[in-house]
Amino acid sequence: MRRRGLLVALEGIDGAGISTQSRMLVKRLRREGYRAELTKEPTDGPVGRVIKSVLSGEVETHHRVLALLFAADRLMHLEEIYGLVRRGIVVVSDRYLLSSLAYQGLYLPDEWVRSINRYAPPADVTVIVDVPAEVALERISKRGKARELFEDREVLEAIRERFLMLGAEFGAVVVDGDRPPDEVHEDIWMALSEELGVEDREVQGG
């Protein structure tokens, strides 16, 4: 069994189902005997709460400010993540670094967004749950809640393209999210179990 911690990030556009998949993954890890914790961005901390108020439309601000808020929230989040990983826990994060590069990078210079996030290393494993924008919006409408800042078809389609581009750059695993949740989960589990399996063999061989 794995003895070192791991950071797993699930990414994708709004409505892709990453919150559902993050919960399913943590439950599966625990069933398989791993210590696992679920976390998400924006967090429930003080900076994360400000971000949520911007996304909901309660507070208006420039994209530059929102990008800085996300970067600050992530650095505070990393303190929690590092503490868990050092204890040998597999941390599953519902959104992480690529979300800033995909969302804020759509409106702001890419180099600047990367620079303010330079202290956030890539996750050990990144999975992008990919769905077309129209599918995502259909799911969002079923929630019965007001749409948030980025929940527009053209915007989501552009962000989706950025996620796929970033996925290739960062070596992310891309799974088709336009399927029943159980099928999507199995693909995610297969991708992660390969990483866990490599580590397990290293431990056993050592």
C-alpha cells in the first residue's frame, strides 16, 4: 500500500461533473484502503469566500483582481495540502492550478497568470473531465440556480479549448465526461491506479 502522499487534481469547465467525480474518487480510494481527503477551490477560507461572491455576481471586480484572489486562495490551500500529503494522504482537489490558467488566462495575459501562480506546483496527477459546452450548460440549468460568471456557452467552449491545450502541456489525463458518472469514474480510477500501482511496486521492491 502506498506510503507517500499524492495530490490529484480534477479539472474541467463548469458543469463537467468534477465535483461528483471528486467525491466518487475519494470514496473509492478509501474503500481500497488508502487514506484520502477531498478538498476544492475556491476554498471555504476567507479569500475563497470573496471569490465565491464574485462568481455569483454579488461583488463585481476586474478579472485581474479575481486572478490574484484565486492565486492567494491557492497558496493558502497548499499549506493544507502539503500537511496532508506529508502524512501520506492522497488529496483529491476539485479544481487546482489549471483552472486559473484556463479561466483567467482567457481574459488576461497568459504569462502574467502563470507568474502569479508560480509558487503552485502542478499536481502529481491531473485529470481533465471533458464535456462540450452545451452539455455542461444543460447540467447547470438542471441545478435550478442562477448562472455564475463564466457560465455562458461561448465562454465555456473557449475555456474548454484552453483546458485541452493545457492538458497536453501538463501531461494531464483527459476523460470523456459526457457519459454516465460510473463510466467516467472508472476511467479516472484507471488513470490514478496506474500511478498508485507504480508506487506500490516501488515500495514492495524496496
